[in-house]
Amino acid sequence: MHVMIINGSPRVEKYSNTDKIIAAFAEGLSEAGATFEKHAVSRKESWPVILEAYTENTEIVIALPLFVENIPGLLLEFLETLPVKDKATRVSFILQGGFAEASQLECGKTFLEKLPDYLGVSYGGTLIKGDNFGIRVAKADEAKKITKPYKEMGKSFAGNNGFQQEKVKKFAGPDYLSLPNRVLCSLLFKTLAKKKFAEVSMEWGCTVPLDHRPWEQ
Ligand SMILES: Cc1cc2nc3c(=O)[nH]c(=O)nc-3n(C[C@H](O)[C@H](O)[C@H](O)COP(=O)(O)O)c2cc1C
């Protein structure tokens, strides 16, 4: 199996969580004997090359972040440039988001289920998972730990000729966190996470608190 993977994030690869997820998924593909090629829509000058590869390949995975409950505008713009192909081409999706609950990704998933029909191609399923905010700020080994499950899914994708419905469901995690978990998360966001956000923003050159409201002065 040869898989063409497209990163649909507008963030350049260095800063893209999707890029790290793709790397883990591709590692799994390779371990299971598949080959892959990687593309990213973040730089528009590369779109002609991606378009050509899209035309030539028949096994395509589009990996994308959830942006405001759905797919990033730049990816939508790119998709509008694609030619209509036939059912011999299969397109599958890896949709990932920041918030942990799988229910967050349902709206985007519903859109992606309809998309292959517009493109004339077969639909290979959508792997969904949240809780990925931290990848780009995590240290390398910590980021690897977060993305490791994607490696397993890459292996499974190559070994089982595509996504397996039961595995995809399990991978997504709970639709909603349990009440004790929600209370705990809310506490964490008001304390530890708030502190971490403040630290990261200072590291990135922010000179005022994150809740700074200059318009109130
Ligand atoms: C503009 C914007 C909107 C976002 N909207 C959502 C959202 O609605 N739900 C969610 O769970 N995460 C949301 N996120 C978080 C991203 O999906 C998450 O951080 C993802 O891992 C980013 O991947 P990337 O770095 O490859 O773009 C949003 C992030 C940005 C920048």
C-alpha cells in the first residue's frame, strides 16, 4: 500500500500538531510495510504539486485540525481546486482537535463523511480524537507519548486495508467526560493550566497577562 498524506492545517509544519500526528501515523504505516508521501497545504505555492499527486494516487489520507468546530478555511479553499475522480480513489481522514471530548469533533466528522461524494471518490472513514492542544508546546519525548496512539492506527490502517470501524470508535474516546472529570478539568483550567498558558505566552514574547483588557482602562 502507498499512502498519500495531506496535512490540512494552515500552520506551517514546524508549528503544526497535525504534522507530529502524521509523523506518528506514517511511522506505523512503515512498520506495517506500507510506503507514504507527505504534503502540506499551508504553503500555497506547493498546491500544484499536491494536485498532481492527488490525481496520481488512489490511497489518500487528509489529516486536519478542527478549527471552530469544522475544517480550516484554507483546506476548504484547497479542496475546491481538486478535480473530480472516480471510486478507485479512496480518501480517509484524520480529524484532530484541542478539546478532549469526542463530541467536539462530530460536526466536522459529519462534513467529512459527505465530502468524498462531492469529489467522486470512495470514503475510507474518519479517525477522530481530541486532547491534542499540547503537542506543539510539549517537549519532544512528551509529544511522542501523546502521538503514539496514532502510530498504532497507522499500523492498523496498513495491516487491515483502511480504518476499522470498532477501532475508530474506541480511539475517539468518550463523547463527554464524566461529571467528576469535568469538575476536575474546570479546576485544572483555573489553576495549573492557567499558570502553564501564562508561562508559554511569556516564553513566546507576550508582555502582558493573557486576560489583559486594555479597552477597560
Ligand atoms: C483558530 C482555531 C480554532 C480552533 N477551534 C477548535 C475547536 O473548535 N475545537 C477544538 O477542539 N479545537 C480547536 N482548536 C484547536 C486545534 O484543533 C488544535 O490545537 C490542533 O491540534 C491544531 O493543529 P495544527 O497545529 O496542526 O493546526 C482551534 C485552534 C485554532 C487555532
